[in-house]
Amino acid sequence: RIEHEREDIILAFQTGYSTITKQTLRNGFPHLVDGDILSPIANKLLGRRLVVSTVGRFEWDASVGRIVRIHYAPDLVTALLKLLGNLEDVACVLHDPRIIHE
């Protein structure tokens, strides 16, 4: 869905789906994997479908006639909480990820 936050800002809401594989864990969360050995939390995630809601914020500058700023905000905390069931495990997963969320 798309909404106008202001005249010059559009918000785009989307949902992304991904199945968590060993490669996902190795690349995105290497602190949960030691060679071929998965941590208990990694085992909980392996093979599960991650559903991430994201908001994209697009800022338009009419003076130059183009988008001048884009910001994406994925909600990984809620997505992981649905899979893991507790914030302690979510905090462990997000403690030192290789995916960057600013």
C-alpha cells in the first residue's frame, strides 16, 4: 500500500518473505554458526519462513524534479519475535548481524 505522509513524502508499505537457510545464517548471522554446527537459536530459525514488513520513505524535491532521499525500515524485531517467541533470543540474533539496519 502507498500513503502520502506529506505533499513531498510518499510511504510504501511492503512485506518480504524469505526462507532461512544455512547460507542465510552463515552470511547474515555468522555468530550463530560455527562451521557446520548451528547454535540452538540457529536451529530454531533453519527452514523457517521469515516475513518482514518494511516501510520505504521516498522524499520528493519539486525544485529539482526528482526523489532526493530514500529510507527503508524493515521490522526484523517483530519478524524474528514471531519465529523465536521471546525477545532474549531475538536480541541474541541481532547482537552482531552482518545485515545493516540504520
